[in-house]
Amino acid sequence: MLNSPPHTIARRTDPQTSYDAAAKAPTGKMRQFVFDLIEQSGPDGTTIKEMVAANPDIQASSITSRPNELEKQGLVHYRGDKRDGARIIRVAAHDRGYRLCGCGMVLSSFYGFKCQYC
């Protein structure tokens, strides 16, 4: 579910050895780990700062790039709210169908999540 296909890791111009390495790369392990952290946070969600602070034994860059990948897969979402200056990430199951604009207005899916006031 969370593994990347090798052709998305290696470039078209890379030699065959890069494709072989990409096929063996455990990309899904860290992605699954970060997804589990977000899922465990429940409807309150979590931030990248909180995930990094809770896991000091893991390189921050291994954690910080995963939420974007998970969002592209539709597994997590950002509603627009923040905690301690960082965006809160929630699993898609906790998506209520709205986001918050920077001006504080609620954005609905009816308007394509675009603010009608800004």
C-alpha cells in the first residue's frame, strides 16, 4: 500500500543499477511509520514538529518528507489549522470536508476550498 514503485524513485536517465537499488529500497517502511504516528494522534492530529520531537532517534528529514507523500496518496490531509506555528496533519478518515483559510474563514468543498473573502 505505501511502497513506491521503482520507476518513481529512479530517474529515466539513471543506469540500471539505480533501478535495481530502487526496487530494493524500503520506502514504505518510513512512510508506514509516519502514517501510523498520524493515525495514532486521532482526530486532534499531529504536527511534523511533534513527530520529530517524539522520535529523536530518527533523522528529522526521514519524517518531514513523508506527510507530503501521504497527502498525495490521499491518506492524510491538512485542514488548515495550526498548533505551535506548525500545520496539523490528520488521517483522511478524520476529514470533515472543510478547511480553514489564513483569514480564519471556513472553506468548504463546495467552493473548491477557495476563500470567498480573501
